[in-house]
Amino acid sequence: MSNLSPEVLALKRILGQKKSYRETIFRILSTERISKTSVQELKRTVFGILRRYFSLSFDVERNFPSYSRESEERYLLLAALFLLRQRKDEAEVERSFLETFRLLRLSGDPSALFASLRELGRNPFVLPKELRRSPYAYNSLALEIPEFLLRDLVFSYGADKAKDVALALREMPSPVYVRNVFSPRRGELPGRRLSLRRGECHLLPKDCSTKKVESIVDRSFYPVDLIKLLAVDRLSLDGLSCHALLLNQRTPFLACYLDGLLSDVPDVQLTPVFPREQRFRSSVEWIAEIGARRVKPLLSSLELAKTYFPEASMDLVAVQGDDSYLGKAGMRPDVLPNLTEAEFRRLSVLQAGELLEASSFVKKGGSLLFLNAGITADETRHVRESFLSLRRNFELEDDFVLLPSDEKTEGGYFALFRRMEE
């Protein structure tokens, strides 16, 4: 722990520039010279700060009010306070703090600042008694989630269930893997088996090191979000023999899973559409590796997809909503600290618009599948009701919210619609 400048840089990118934790760590490791030991320390420190961001931020802002929320001084204070509360060696943390202060040429008296930090860090975070008059503010700090989100969860599920969901959002989820039908059936996975529509899926225990499981390394299995498996399980795949369109995709997993389930149907073509070039290129490589030859990825925005495909021509259209990633907060520690109410409400309206755009490709009698990582009413019921109020020729067949507290895995939502025969 020579200095904390990599941690400050990471927090600046994540909290100041709203970048993801994974992308930030990758960028820092690509541009900075950091030893393997320091890399692990960096990951643990940044991850831990983001997990405890609300209580750490509360203490830093109350005790050091002169620094703005996006200042490097504040990010350094967050990092040092976290390390002190993790019972790291005080002398070592102080050396790193002072060295970072010097390297980054920060403002203030570093010795006096650290003296205050030392006293603060010797005790665990204590919820202020005055906040008890405001139950939502008090419990949002206790649960380390935004106050508006806690209100939304209570509105959606009641107080007891909201607490369970909030706690689950801060836990690492159990991963779900499905067998790759295009590869030889080698190896076996631990964990509970989930039989969904002829697919052989496994919900792995949290303590299973998936990177070391041979059957995953050799592509005998690949990861899929459980909400996608549950959604496909409700689809009527019998008779599906034309082109299926999967819009606004982030990964090729849904297309590859459908391809495996429809392996005995000769005329099926699946086109996952990726709006971002990096995801498109990585998906092309991944599809080739697992051997899903009928999956034909396309690089295009949702709006431009109309230049490639005619309206009312698809038996099946699936669209991934541009959501808040709330259901994936267990894997993405950057989600909760960066979640604002204004952005959260905006994404709800955006996803309803995306659903409207996707519906134009569905032919009469065809199916429209909407998926996201939402778990509150804003990204589930409100999107569904907004769409149905504007598209009277569609009816809801099924929908489901998977909460992180239910299966101890990533949360999400799907809504399955059918276009009526006018």
C-alpha cells in the first residue's frame, strides 16, 4: 500500500464519471503499473468502499464539509476511512494517505486531516439518533441504499420484503450456467439443477469458483441470467420457424440459448442486435467459439433496425430494456452509489419507448418479449401499463419479477405480449 492514488482514480471514474466498476478496474490495469498484490488490494478496497458508500459518505461529508462531492480530496478521505475501519495498520494507512496527498497535490493540511480520520476510523459507523425521526433516511443508511429506492421497494413489496430485497442487493449473487448443446458433453457442474424447456441449467453455490471449473473453461457450459431462462420457459416455441429478432442486446446468451432449444427446427434464424461495437465484436467471437451457427449478430441501434427488417415480419421479437441494472447490483457495486431518482424515472420512460419501437416488428399472432434487470414498479408494472395503453392490439400473456432475495441470484423482469389478430 505505497499510496492510494489508484483507488482515488478508480473512485473518480466510478462516482464522478459514472463508469462501471469492471470497466474502471480494466482501464486502470491497462494504463497503470501495479503489482499483482496491489491489484488485489485495489479491487478489494474499491469494491468495499462502494458497498459501504452511503455510511462512509455520510461521515466524510459531516466531518469534512469543505470538500465537494467530486473532489479528489473526498475520494481519498473515503478510501482512508474505509481502510481504517477495516482495521488496517494505522501507520501504514497514514503513510499511504500522506504520500497520496503529496503526489496529487491536494489542498488542506494532510496531518490534521488524518488525525481527524484516525479518531473517526477507530469506531464503527453509528447511525445518528436525530435521523430516527426520518425512518426512510435512517434505514437507507443502515441498508446502504438510496432513500428514494427504499421508498420504492416498500411501495412495491411492503416493509419486510423491502428489507430482504435491499440486503440481497448487497450480496454476491449465485451464477446460473446452461449446458452448451453444440459442444461435447464433458464434465459436470456442482449446484442445483434447473430443468427449463429441455435446457440443462445449474444454479451454482456462491462459494463455487466458476473460473476454475473445467466444464466452463472449455465452453461445455455458459452463463445465462435466470430471468431469461424463466422468460423463454413461458414462450410457445412450437411452430416457430422464421426469423426471430433480439433487439438492444448486451450479450449473445439469450440468442444462443434459444438456438439450442430449437436445434431440431431447420428454418430458424436468430439475429441479436447490438447497439455497441465492443459488445458486438466480443459477441461475434463468443458465438463462433460455442458453435451457434444460426445466430447472426448485427451491429445497429434499435432505431436503425428498421432499415434492416420490415415491419410486422417476426414471429418473435425480444427487447432488452436500457435499465438501471438494479437487479444486478450484487455483481455491480457501482450501481447503488450512482443511482439517482431523476435518472431512475427517466429510464422507465425510455424503456416504454423501446418497447413501442420493438413492437412494430411483430407480425399478427406473434410474440413480443420485454426483459430488463428491473425489480421496482417503475421498471416493471409502469413500463408494461404504459405500453399497453398505447398499443391496444397487444395483450399481456405473462409477466414475472425475479427478486434477488428469492433465488439468491440476479434480479430482473420479463413481460410477454402477443399481437392480436386484428
